[in-house]
Amino acid sequence: MIETVRFWSIVVLLGFGVLFTLVSTVGVIRLPDIYARAHTASQTDTLGAGFALAGVALAFGWQQAAVYTVLLLFFVFITNPTAAHAIARSAAESGVEPLLADDPDDEADVTVDAGGESR
């Protein structure tokens, strides 16, 4: 009985991890500017990795690999939002303006070629 509950808990945690990571991937592809992309990458990707690593730790039980997995989980929770913040801050310092919904001059579908020219 306990093994069945443990198995399904692992499946649910890994499923949530895959779901959040998939949502993060779609968000990074679909969102219009660097700030929204950094936000979705830091939020949902961290949760996806957290759920997946929690499932892996639960699968290993109280072994040394589970301890390493929990340490990796703490590392991801610290570094993922920090990296997204650094990317957004670098974009802000470079002069990248966020796209605003009420500004008709901003267009989300502007493409930039390899030379930096917008088309």
C-alpha cells in the first residue's frame, strides 16, 4: 500500500515538473519581450525543476543520491531567479524598453536580422 502511494506521488510530482517546464517553454517562445520571457522562465521553470527534483528525491528514498538531489533543488531555487534577474537587469541597462499593452507604437512581431536591423 505504501509503495503504491509512493509510486503515484512520484508520478504526480514528475508530471507537474514536466507540465511546468512545458508551460515555461511555451511562455519563452510566445511572450513578446525579454522581461516577460525572463519572468516566465524564472517562475515556471523553477517550479518545474522543483517538482521534478522532488519526485527524483522521493524515488531515491533516504539514500545519498536523494541528499544530493535536495541540495541541487536548493541550488536551482537560488540560481534560477538570480539568473533571470541578471538577464532582465542587463537588458534594462542596455536600453531595452518593455513592450506595453497600451502603447500602439510597440509591435511584438518586429523581427531583427543578424545585423541588428529591425524589419
